Amino acid sequence: MAAMLQGVCNNSTIVITTAFGQWEFPNDQEKQNKKSLAIFLRACCDPQTGTPLFTYQQIADALGYNARQDPDNFWRQFTACGQQFRDFLHRKQKVDDTVVEAVQQALRTDLLASAATLCERVSLQLGRTDLSEANIRAALEKVPCTVLRQQMRAEWEVGQWHPKEGKLLEAILQEWVNIKPQGIDSSITQLEELGTAPPGATCDAIVQAQQEQAVVSLFIPHAAVSALSVKIRLMVVALTLYFWNVPLSRIARWLGVSKTTVYNWVIGLAVAVFPVIQTWIVKGVKGCRLALDEKWLKIKGCWWFWFVALDDETGLPLLNRLLPSQSTWSCCWFLVLLKQFGKTPQTIITDGLAAYGSAIATVFQTTTHILCVFHHQQGVTAWLKRHLPDVPAETVALLKRKMKRVVQTCDPRTVVRRLHALETEDTQKGWGLSSWIATVRGKLDHLRPALRRNQTPRTTNQIERFFRAFQRFYKTRGGFHSVMSAQRELMLFVVVYVFTQQADSGQAPIEQIVPQAKDMPFYQIINAPFRYGLANICTPEIIGRTNLATA
């Protein structure tokens, strides 16, 4: 007696239901999945008698064929092909010489075109509607390799063929890694020649002459704020308010100018000030212990990533760069820029992004790469949700405690013992933690240094606080309309952030390397804009006599 078999076929899916399971497959245009299912269902046999479980009529009804002869013919063809699925599925994908010639001509135009693109072009050229990608792949097998070789050599010789060869990129990167740093000034010049100068290293058209002249007076220790012009003080006040997410329209209304004027003030002043502050940071920060992380940004609807290297000792952003991806090459390039500034950190701590592993090993061979313990513990919950979704809540809570306890110690030897004990218990009880245990064992060399009682940072909390402050700044913007505008506003954030007093310490990060910064007019206005910036400007006499924007 035949077993139960039901099938539902529509334009997108094929659902097969039997007494021992259910399968769902896409209903592809070439009907390849349907043919494969017919063979699979016919091959299912009774383990005792060896007779097929499903008749040809059942298979035909389930798969939507008109007669039982269709699956019967498929089985005969499958047997004739030596029961090889690949040969069976491609057996009828025969093409005539006309299609082969058309594909050959299309390859001469675009050697790396996909099968879908070739199918579209060949169908249009021949005026046919019956060709599929399978036909094109069959035609490609008949195109002589000499044709491809001649086309490749011709494009290679004239420089038109550029394969994505990783070894070439590695060789180029290695050349940069081996360049000996010559100090920040020469490095900036060298990077300018490649078109990758740091933001603020060159003049920006938005910077006004008055803003350039004000840079020196803003950073003179013990200088009187009243000595600055009214317009410059208003620029710093507007810069501070913009940093704290006050709308441009409101700032413009308060100061009696247009929104465009306010935007040009704050961006122009930030761009003018940034190179000075960046030079202080690069020259004053040793960079022995660095935390690396990246924050996503949206620019013209596309995701970009703001890479930041934060000094763990001072909390200052030593280097930041806006890059279009989180790939290994982006991480390598960011580290190369760091090395060109003459910094070779002893330790680098990251949140676990895999690309940093090979990048750090390539650029800084002597640097110790550490993984954040907090992010490791945070990843336990995510791993359990992804790999053990059907486990009862009580078991998940138990496993979470056991998995997190592995690194809750200051002795690296204890970590090894606990991991071994967890592996033994997992083998006995069958929890399914083998892949997690293998991953942790592979990361032990990067986790151990963060567990010892020394000056090595255990977490990336320092840089996480930096990005939390940036998230507050970024959330009201929700994206940027160009890379240039994004770079300018990132400069603005860094400028004000390093001069803003922190709530816990009462000091600004810049005071770690420039103690006299607290006596500078720029520092005083940033941290007390109404006391130093507006209280001695907005008097009835001045308001009635002149415009604040031109005073």
C-alpha cells in the first residue's frame, strides 16, 4: 500500500507533505527543483521490502504533472545518466551553434558578464524568448578557452582588465606597512599626495578669514574673553548650542541672523580649529593602549563607518576616519594611517570585529590584540538565541550562567579549567555548546591579557562612552547629505567634545595633555556660553545700537 503523499505547487513554492515530514522548495523557472523532487520521492523505499513508497501517479498529482508518464520518464532519464543529478538536470539543456556563437560574441564585449546578463543580451540579439540561464551555462561550456584567453590577454595588455586579486592588495599594503614613519607633518604631506589627507589638513572653503585669525586668540591661556570680537564669541556660542542639538532655526532666531549664517559660523569655526587640536592630540598622546571601534553613519542613504582610535589613558580620540565599509582592508588602512603618525601601541582592544584580527597582525606585529570582556559576555546571550532557540527558558538561564562564568576570574588558568569542565558537562548532557566552546578556545589568546590584574584595559568602555556622546549628537541629524558634510560635522563633534567638561571628573579630556586649556577663552565659552559668551554682549545698549552679527 502506497504511503501518504500530498503536494501544493504555486508560482513561488513547492510544498510536499508526507507521513514522515514536510519539505518546501522554491518553484524555479527551469523546474529543476520539481524534477529533483520527483526523483527523490521515487527513490524513497520501504526499508523492509525495498518497494517504492510512492507511485508515479501520486508523484504526478503532488507535483502538478498531467500524467504519471512524466515522473516515469524522469526516472528513466535519471537512470540513463548513471543516477547523477548534475548530468540528469543538465541533460536537456542543449543549445544550438547559433546560441554558442552569440554568447562568444557577448563575452568579447564583457568578459566577466554574469549568466543572467548574457541571457538577456543573447535573447535580445537572436530575438528569442525561450533561452534560460541554464542554456547560457551550457553554451559557455562549448566556448573554447582560447577565445577567453585571447580576450583576457588583450584587455590585460592595455590595462582594461582589473581582477580583484587579494595578493596584489596585500603587496601594496605591505609596502605601506614597511614605510618608516617620519612624524606627523611629513606623514600629512605624504597622505595629501595620495588624496587621503586627514580631515582638516588642508584649507576648507567654508572657513572665513576672521575665523582663521581667531584661532590664535581663542587658545591663548589667561587671555580675557572680552578681548575677542563680538562675532567670534557668538560663533563659539553657536558652536556650543549646535553641539547640544539646539536647532539652527532657534539659534538663528536668538542671534538675529539666518540659519545659513549660523551653519557657516559653526562649521567654518570647527574646520579652522580642528587641525590645531588634532596636532595637540597626536603630539601629546603616547598611544600605548588604544581602543578601536567604529560607528555606523548614513550618508546619502548608504551606510558608512566612522573608525576611531581612542587613547585609553587620556580618553582622547587619537585618530578618526570615515570609511565606506568594515572590511579587513578598511581596518588595515586605518591602522596604516595610525602607524604613519608614528604610533605603535603596545596593546589594542577591540569589541570582537573579526577584521581587526588579521589587520592588527599585519600592521602591528608586536602589538598585543585584546578582546573586550564585556562584549564577549554580551555575545553569550546572542549566541544562545541564535543557536538554541527551542531550548526551555530554565535551561537557557542555566547555560548563560555557566558560559559567562568561564571568564569571570582574574586567573587565565582558571578560564582553561572552567572551559574544559563545561565541555565535559556539555558532552554528557548534550546541550550543543561545542561550537561556542571551540570559538572561545580559539579566542583565549586575546581574552587572557584582559583578565589579569594589571593596567591592561578589560573592556572598551572608554570608547563606548565616546560613542554614546556622539550618538546623542548624531540622532537629531539622522544622516548626512554628502561625505564632505559628514566629515565637517565629525570635526565639529571632536572639537567640542574634547573641550567639554565631563560630568564625573569636572575636567575636559583635552586637559589630560594641555593642562592650561582651562584658562583659554575657547574653553571658557564652550563650558559657560551664557556667562562668558552672552552675558557681556547682550546688553540693552548694544542691542539697541547695532546688530550682534556684525558687531
